[in-house]
Amino acid sequence: MKAIVDKKKCTVCGVCSDACPMGAITVGETHVDISDDCTLCGICVDTCEFGALSLPQVGTGPEEDLGLYSGVWVWAEWRDGSVHRVSHELLSAGRMLADKRSAPLCAVLLGSGLKENLSRELITFGADVVYVVDRPELARFTDEAYANVLVELIRTRKPEILLAGATSTGRSFIPRVAASLRTGLTADCTELDISEDGHLLQTRPAFGGNVMATIICPNRRPQMATVRPRVMKPLVIAGHEGRIENVSVPDECLKSRVEVLEVIPEQDQTARLTEAEVIISGGRGLRKAENFALLQELAGLVGGAVGASRGAVEEGWICPSHQVGQTGRTVAPSLYMAVGIAGAIQHVVGMQGSKFIVAVNKDPQAPIFDVAGCGVVADLFEFLPAFIRKIRQERGETS
Amino acid sequence: MHIAVCIKQVPDTRNVRIDPDTHTLVRQGVESIINPFDLFAVEAALRIKDDTDAKVTALTMGPPQAEEALRETLSRGVDEAVLLSDRAFAGSDTWATSTTLAAAVRKLADVDLVICGKQAVDGDTAQVGPEMATLLDIPYATLVRSIEWTSGGDLKVTRQTDEGIEIWKLPLPSLITVLKEVGEPRMPSLRHKMRAKKAQIPVWGAADLGLSPDSVGLCGSYTQVVRVFSPPRRSDRVFIEGSVEEQAEALYRYLKEAKVPGI
Ligand SMILES: Cc1cc2nc3c(=O)[nH]c(=O)nc-3n(C[C@H](O)[C@H](O)[C@H](O)COP(=O)(O)OP(=O)(O)OC[C@H]3O[C@@H](n4cnc5c(N)ncnc54)[C@H](O)[C@@H]3O)c2cc1C
Ligand SMILES: Cc1cc2nc3c(=O)[nH]c(=O)nc-3n(C[C@H](O)[C@H](O)[C@H](O)COP(=O)(O)OP(=O)(O)OC[C@H]3O[C@@H](n4cnc5c(N)ncnc54)[C@H](O)[C@@H]3O)c2cc1C
């Protein structure tokens, strides 16, 4: 199977041929031709101004009555005794979806020794029901136990939609839930909506953020998505009421073939990149390890974390857990400040989801300026101290 | 021990940058490379082979030219390779991809450990590893940065999570997805290159795997891409000019107005 060309509409302009990542489109005399190299990625479809390209449709049709499923569920992640911020965000997104479907919004809380205030907090953010499974076997995360319990709950209660944070934990065990239930899963969504006929419209970046795709799961339920943290806005619903239901599950579900031997939380708070609101990142432009102290100082001032390019990591100036990019962490803080970083695509794919991007570089041609919302062309060794002074001065501190 | 390594051929992004006006990829030709994380998966397998003389088989599902990627793994020291290729596989989502790969691992019959990359840099889902393990009904660990063995012959892996580090023990057979910390990929060697050039690479299609055409590819997929578009472009980029003091002042105002936390 391959993309479909409407020969009447094709103007042989060749735009699709340039856009095809597989090189599968050749421009003929009267219309383009698509070779067997087509992987049905769909990139060409959007580039065609004339609507001449389309993809074949999926599937074999629903195998069961999809109308049996209702309600929007959120897997509520927590740690250190409090609810993870992404779960607040998902409840707010889930509330909107549930209201459009006139269905309840439910949160699922898994763990051991869970305090009631966690459930109360989930209700404040919009949950109508909180299902709690509190078992010692769930004290530490394992993919198998967490997934099996969630599968059991979904099989018995049949929600129409399930959302989870695209955190390291969510992205690890949610695929097991989807595969066990034989349903589709969309990864790392940045936008959610629902169509009139109940399709969850899941929009996500792919190809390192250079392409956005809207994905549906037409024939299976629940419709499942992991959602990128810090994209949806968390909203407290004052006076919202809900109930808490403790659910017992068969012991069988709690078994895990994996044994967790040790959990060592990251001590260096500045390396907690995926949770930081602000990241100050440094590259090869910093010239030596000691100069990272400048970034540490600025990060300390604004309560942020310190990131790095692979260039800086390879020089040995900072440890690899700080690396942002294709082979490092993917981050999306409110502010990402790239200092002395050229902006290679492998770096950019790890940070372009950030809300505000500020680039400081002495080379006005540096590619980092193409993704930055705000560019500062300057020598970092002059600019950073001035910027730090400015912040201290505004706060009435002396440096 | 028999290790299966799953590799994916992806479009090369090395010489690519983003066109600031159209916000699309600017490519110099369309070359394909092995997904960078999968080179680490290959390296992880070869390191185990160095210590235990395990047999390593590379698998890829893709169009016929994906054979090239398999030859590259052979030239780095992988023992055997199998190409999973069939028109029916086109348009696979992660479920259909996992179905196909799991069937191939089953057909190999004696696989003790499956190693995948953390994620593919084009599809970017990181779902194929966990879904494949679920279909094979074997335990798995994602985000693995180092691999050791217990005296009992179980795997002992270190995982890098958002919050820190976890050490897990897994019985074999199992599946892991790996990060770059498992070790810098070795270079192809002359000896292996010669072997790679001559190697016969079997091609398995849906029928060879005992899969019906409607359980794979687009037909066997549960998700459907309905629209692909370029991300909305960041329109209002500003450059801050002036002396460094003026720049510092202007950036401070800019961030303050944008209500950036911490400023
Ligand atoms: C498979 C693969 C995976 C990769 N993964 C990643 C990844 O995950 N993350 C990543 O970051 N990279 C990754 N890379 C590497 C990437 O391609 C670049 O090589 C790397 O990001 C460059 O780092 P840099 O920008 O710090 O260094 P450089 O390219 O050396 O850039 C330094 C910049 O600092 C500026 N500068 C110098 N002095 C000053 C000064 N005094 N004041 C202000 N500016 C100054 C220069 O103008 C320049 O723009 C990967 C590459 C490959 C092939
Ligand atoms: C724009 C776009 C968006 C998409 N979004 C989704 C989505 O949200 N959900 C979904 O189910 N599908 C999605 N797909 C389809 C998905 O890209 C394909 O199913 C792809 O074959 C596997 O997914 P991946 O590239 O994300 O791999 P990942 O799951 O990220 O790959 C992880 C590892 O699995 C192994 N692996 C992956 N593919 C292969 C292969 N072909 N051969 C051998 N080993 C392999 C490698 O070791 C790799 O490192 C999307 C496709 C496109 C074009």
C-alpha cells in the first residue's frame, strides 16, 4: 500500500517530491508517481496545495460495540507524597473532553500507603470519581504490576478514553496497557480534542518536532494517549465534588517478574531537567568546565536547572545526565535559555517544545536563532554577568 | 545465549536544519541511517557477545533498501540478520510493528534477550519495545543505561528515569530498551566488513511469519494518521540589540512581561 495520487488534481509542481523523507515520489509528465518505498507517513499529503494526495484508510472495522465504553480516565501519577503536576494538567484536559461527551471524569491512583489528601487533590482538579488501588506490591513502580492493575480496572469499567502523562513512567508502562487491551496508543500528545462522533483527536509532534500529526483510533476502545507534561493548563475547579472508591484487584494482577533492587533519586536538583520550569543550558561556547558556574549561578537565582549540549558533555565539562537533545533528555520548560549552543538539529529536537526560548550566541548566523523567540547576539562572558547583575539589582541584592 | 537486536532505518537528520520561514526540514538529499539509539542497542549486544560469546541477530522491518542497515550491523560484528519486508507491512503503527517483530522473534525460536533502542527519531513513540515484550509475554525494562549479570544469571540493569536511577533484576528471556550510556558504538572492522558484503540476508514476509495480511501494516493498525501538517511557526521572534547592559535590561523586561516563572 502507498499514498494515493489523484491524477486529475496533480499539477506536477514537485513540492511533494522534495518533501518526501523516503525519496519515494518521482515527478512524471502528467502526474507524480509513488514508489514502493512509500511508508505511508503522510508528510506529502499536507504539502500538496491541490489536495491531490491522500492516504488509504486503516482497519478492519470495530470488532465490538464501541458504545459500551464511556467516561474519561486519567492515570494519576504521584511522587514524594504529592500529585505530579502533569496529572493536574491531564485532569483539566480530561474535564473538557468529559464535558463534551457528557461523561464522568475519573482518576486512577495506584500505590501503597496513599494518603486521602492525594485523592482530594484530584477531585479539586475536576475528577468526579477517584479509583484507588492501595497495595504494598505497588509501593515501587514496575511495568507489569502497574499495567496489569490498570488493565483489570479498564476491562471491568470500560472507559472510552484513557490519558497518562508522557513521563518516563507513563511512556514505559502505558504501551503494555494498550497492547494487553489490543488498542491503539498515541505518544506524547500536545493537543487533544474530540470530534462530534466521539473520535479523540490526538495531535503530536513527530520527526523530531518538524511535523505534527493528528491521530485517531477509530475501531478500538479505550482511545489511549500519553500527553507531554507542561502543555495543558492545570485548572482548579472551586467547590468541585467527587467520590473516592477503593478498588480491590485479584492478587494475580500484582505479580511482577521484575524485581526492583534499588531506587536512587537524583540528588543534584539542577539535573532534574524534565521537571524544571526554567533551564539554563550551556554549550561548547562556554570553553571550560569552570564556566558552568555562571550557568549554575543564574539557574540558582531563578530556581532553574542546568542543561547542556552534547558538545559540552563531550568536552567533559558537565555530566551526561544534563544533556538535552536527541540522545539526551527531551525537555519543555517555560523558559529555555541556550547559551553558547550552536543549535544543531539534534539539540533542537530536545528543546523546541519549550514555551520561551532565549538564545545567547556571538554568531548572528547560528542556527539556534531560528528556533529562538528571543535572540541575544553577544559574547556570553560579557552578557551573562550583566544579566545576573540585572536580576540581583531588581531584587535589591548586591552581588 | 541468543540476542535479537531491533534496528530501524530512519531519514538522516545530520545535515538537516529547519527552514526558519517554512519551518520544515531542509534536507541535503535523502539518505537513510540506522536510528542512533539502535546503534547503542547493537553495541550493548556486542558487549555481551564479547564477554559470553552470545549469538547476535539483527532484525529490521522496512522496505527492501533497509537491507543496507542490516549489513552495517554485520560489519560491526553482528552474526546474522533478517529483513522483515512485505508490501503488506507498509503503514504499520506501533501495534502492527510490534506484532511483526514479535512474530520474527518467535520464529527465531531461541532468543533469550531482545534489545531495542530507547526510541526511533522519526516516529518518536518509544512504544515498540514495551508493546513487543507484552506480545511476547516477557518482562522488560526501558531506559537502560548499564547492563550487568547476577551470579544466578539474571539481568541486572540500571534505568535512568525522570527522577533518578533504578536498579532492576530481570529473569531471561526479557527485553530492554537502551540509552547512549550503554557504550559508544564500535567502528566496523575490515574482517566483519568482508563478511557483511557476502552475507546472505533472508527476507521474511507476512506469510513466512504466519501472519495474515490484515493483521499487519495499515490494515492491522489501530491508530490512523488523519492529518499531517507543519507546526505553527514561531512568528514574533525578536532580536535584542545594544550594549550588554542594555541587552540584559531588555531581556529582563521581555521575560518579566512574558511572566516567566522565577524571573
Ligand atoms: C546521532 C547524533 C546524536 C546527537 N545527539 C545530540 C544531543 O542529544 N544533544 C546535543 O546537544 N547534540 C547532539 N548531537 C551533536 C550535535 O550535532 C552538535 O554537534 C552539538 O549539539 C554541538 O554542541 P554545541 O552547540 O555546544 O557546540 P558548537 O557546535 O561548537 O557550538 C558552539 C557555539 O557557541 C558559540 N560561542 C562560542 N563562543 C561564544 C561566546 N564567547 N559567546 C557566545 N557564544 C559563543 C558559537 O558561535 C557556536 O554557535 C548529536 C549528533 C549526532 C550525530
Ligand atoms: C507522523 C507520525 C506519527 C506517528 N504516531 C504514532 C503514534 O502515536 N502511535 C503509534 O502507534 N504509531 C505512530 N506512528 C507509526 C510509527 O511511527 C510506526 O509504527 C513505526 O514503525 C514504529 O514506531 P516508532 O518509529 O515510534 O518507533 P519506537 O517505538 O520509537 O522505536 C523504539 C525501538 O523499537 C525498535 N523498532 C521500531 N521500529 C522498528 C522497525 N521497523 N524494525 C525494527 N525495529 C524497530 C527499535 O529498536 C527502536 O529503537 C506514527 C507515524 C508517523 C509518520
